[in-house]
Amino acid sequence: MFSLLAKKNGVAGNYVHITSRTDWERVLDNLFVIAIQGWRCGLAVISNTTKNDSSDERGYLINGLTFRMNRNIPDKLKQSLRIRREQFEQIFELTEGKAPDFSDCYRVKNLGFPRNTLLFPIYGANGQKALLVFGGTFLKRELVMRLGKVDKVLLVGDKSNTVGADPNHRGFSFHKSSSPSTKKEEQPKAPPPISAKQVVQTPPEVVKARLLYLEDLPNRSVQQQCELERLDAYVNYLLRKSF
């Protein structure tokens, strides 16, 4: 689906998610911010690398695993995500060359993950590997839009145009290292509200965009919360018709 799907070793049909970026740990920090933390279906980033210190952007290979967990998920769920290194490697063996189950992600059974978990495997240029772990009731309808942001991170060739990598920051922003501009950056416009009468006539992609916007608001008003629940119910109705 995405352009980050690349052919490995020239073997037709053997597709993997590869990034050529050398700032591997910065990539993982970015992915954690935009795809895991702050999203109810984002669970964890699991990798076979770690950092020398907080400023290390490249990282190095380790015998164990590093877990970046969504702070908002229950402790019991966090524990179930702490797989062993052998299981981690087995996931890559089982998924390499296989067609994805849903939106470039894979379902892998019998490895201890909760039901309905989807895995997004990523390869680095020097033996690095990572898994984005997703799960939850509303996973399918939100995943496609989130992975569009993942695509941008993996394909950026250097740090001059990438996402801010502070894992404690809930949002994300693009910045460039060129000379500073005095022109104020334009903020993207919020999708307009959708009333109960409008929702059926509104294109599904517009409804989803508004829904994701409302979910990302740190402080919703009562009116916005009612709209969120209404749109949520409508999208679930569309999903039941399409799956």
C-alpha cells in the first residue's frame, strides 16, 4: 500500500518495511510519538537496539530488547507485550515474504500477544529491527491514517525534514534545519464540525478526519465529546457494512 514497501534481495513478492535512515533511534522516537503514545490503539515499539545516552540518534544492537510502551495502557497489557528475544526474531521469520493481513500489518498468533494485535515490522540498514504494536476495538478504522504518518518518517533521508523526536511530547511537528524564516508557519485548519443531520451525507474520509481531530484534542468540550461519540458510532456502522 505504501511506498515504503521494498523488494528484498530482488525476490518478487518478498516484501518488507525498510528504512535507509542512519539515525535509527531518532526514527524509533519519532514513530513512538506519532503512532503509539497519545493513541488508544498504539501499544508499543519493540526493537533490538538501544542508545548509548539520551543524545544518541544511531543506537547499537543488543542481545535483548528495548520496549517503548504507551504510558496509558494497563500494566497487565504492558506485561503481555514484553516478549522474549526468540519470539521477536520468530515474528520476523513468520512475516517476511508474506502478504500483510491488514494495511501493511500482520497478525501473529500463539506468541502471547493479546487478541486483535497487529504488528508492523521494520528493518534498518545495519541489522536493526523494530515492531510497531497496535491493538484495540477501534484499530482497523484508524490504522490506515496513522500509518500514513509512519510512512513519512521511514522515507525521510536525513534529519533536515523530520518529526520532532521528544517521546514525552504528545503531538508532532515538521521542522527544517535551513536558515530560520521570519514568516509565521501556517497552522492546519481544524476539520469543521459535523452535525447529526450532516453525517450521513458527509464523505467517510471527512468523517474520519474530523473524528481523529477530536480524539487528539487534549481538552474536549461537552459538545465536542458528544460529536466524537456520534461520529465514532457512525464509522463503526460503516465498518460493519464493509468487513
